[in-house]
Amino acid sequence: MFTGIIQCEGEILASRQEGSERRFSIRPLVPFAEVTDGESIAVNGACLSVESHDRGMFTAYASGETVARTTLGALTAGARVNLERALALGDRLGGHLVSGHVDCVAEVRSIERRGQSLCCRLAFPAAFGREVVPKGSVALDGISLTVNACGEDFLEVNVIPDTRRRTTMRAWRPGSRVNMETDLVGKYVARLLGPWREAGGGAGKDDGGDASGRAGGLSLASLRRAGFL
């Protein structure tokens, strides 16, 4: 589990393709203390396990599934990445709950200056639109950000100067592709409500529906029938 608060950038020392998979050697630009083999580190928002480490660098493996769902396959030696070590129980949760399991790749469409901040609009597959809400949270390349505005297939975020300075966001341009993870809590809510939606809301006449039983909206009775209460 992560928070989306980037601890430092890292440099890709080597990216070795092995079929559809990748193995990376990464050097954190701010040395990590007491790295252990097997621990989880988010690399541009994708959770990878440390295979080995030595003298300020570590190696990590990305499976074919991870490469297919993220931008990691495009990383080459010299590239910069955002790094965050896994959250420890008792740590401050400065961002939001981030699993490190990337949902899709989003594309930067526009960047506009708003005072000292930048307003960035990104497009993403519409299938993930219901998991993105105004003033909710999203992780972009592992960075926890607040959604200012959104639609079925786009969102806008405000990027403050400190975030740009500390992360790879300063290199974003229209056309840049970034890893996107939607809000973890939102995904579970959407999953739980799935059967209720498929059943047409489950409302009857006493729930605001009509005599035929068509859904009239969310109510205590419909939630009780669906097993939420």
C-alpha cells in the first residue's frame, strides 16, 4: 500500500527486455536506507518487488501484465521515474490510499498556467470514468492528486510548484503518457453497487418506483434488499 507522496526520483540504469517482460536496475536519487529484498516500491505508480539491491541501487521485475497495462515498457536507461516505498502502519497518510496497481494509461492533452500552478487535462479510457469524481483522488505516475473537474473520459488536476519540482511532472507535455490509478475506495463502491445497478436499482413501489417495479432511485429499502443494511 502507498500514499501517492513521492519520496524521490530515481534513474533507470538499465532496462532489459525478456520476452514480454522487463527487468530494471534503478538508482534512487536520494538513497533509501535499509532496503530489503522482496519489499515493494512503486515505480511511476506501479508496485514492483525488489529482487536484489547493492550500493544505492535495486533491481525489479515487471511481468508481461504490468508492462501491458503501464508505461514501464517504454523506460530506457537514463529515464527518470517517481519512487515511493510501501507505507508502514502508523505512518502519516499524506496523500490517499494507493495500491500500486495501475488501471490504465492516460494521455496529457493540455497544460495551462493558473497563477503559479499548472492545470493539466488528461484523457483516459471511458470505462474508468465512473471511478473518477470531482474533488476525489487519483494517482498519476504514482502522484496523489485531487480531481478538479472530470467527465466520462477526461479529468483535470492542479499541479503546484513543489510537486513539479519533486517529481517527473516537470517533463509533462501534451502527448505524454502516464500511469493512472483511480481511487481505491471508489473502485470497491462501484463493485458493490454493480449487482444493484444490473438489477435496475431494485426499487419497488414503496421505494419511489412505479407499480411495475421500475427503479425510482436509491433508498433505505432498496439498500436493505440488496444486502447493504
